[in-house]
Amino acid sequence: MPASGHGERMGHEFLGVVEDVGAEVSGLKRGDLVVAPFVWSDNICDFCREGLHTSCRHGGLWARDGVDGGQGEAVRVPQAQGTLVKLPVAEDSALLPSLLTLSDVFCTGHHCAVTAGVDSRTTVTVVGDGAVGLSAVLAAKRLGAWGSPRPKAGGGSS
Ligand SMILES: [Zn+2]
């Protein structure tokens, strides 16, 4: 990131507690714990209905074009009703670190595993050990893949 004489908005993966909602937002209220995906979107346009929220006709990227970034003290969320997902746990839940992965890395790893066609007949090799690679390993395992050679039929070891 180039140096600048003023602060820059940063970040795109976050959990948060709703402090206020706009008049057009329903389904969310002050005090709700939410997760924000890595883009903001309306969740109703033709692209969103196809699962292509990154191409939302009324969405965009965090920390761009005057929109807040997820690493700020507070974030104004455009299209909040379509963007935020309410979490079924309290603010002090021990699950928060795991739930944070739902904002980006686990979803990306899951997408990799699904796109690769992983199932119970699949042995998977994941190249890369960053957060997305590790999430891909978890997603592949959840989809039934084997991570090491399968035992040979007949139970013998060799
Ligand atoms: Zn959309």
C-alpha cells in the first residue's frame, strides 16, 4: 500500500454487533451479532440470485469508493439487509474465531472443494497452507474426501 498523507479504509472480513439500522433494513436490529461477507451486495439482483454476489448490480468492495473497511472501529454497511448474516450465538461465544472464517476464507475453501467435485470417492491434495488452503482441507474433509491413502480392501497393512 503506498504511503499517503491521510488515513485509508482497510479490511473486508469482519464480525460485528449492529449499532443501528437504516429505515429500509428489516430482519436486523440493534444488538444483533452479524458476519459480513467479503463484498457487500443487495442479495436480490439477478447476479446475487445466481450466487454471484461479487458481481451484484448494486454492490461493491469494502474500503473502496468511500465505503468503510472492515477493520475500522465502526463500519457503515451499504445494502445491510442483503449483506449481513445474523449469527445464532452471543457476542462472547467461544465460536467467534471460527465464525469469522465464514466472512471469506472458509467460503473460498468450500467453493474450491465444491468446484473440484470433492465427494466421498475423492482423495484431495491441497497446494497452499494459508487460511484458504487450510479451509479447503476442512471443506474437503466435510464433503467426505480422504486426506491420506485409503486402507486397502481386506484390511491388510503394507
Ligand atoms: Zn445483487
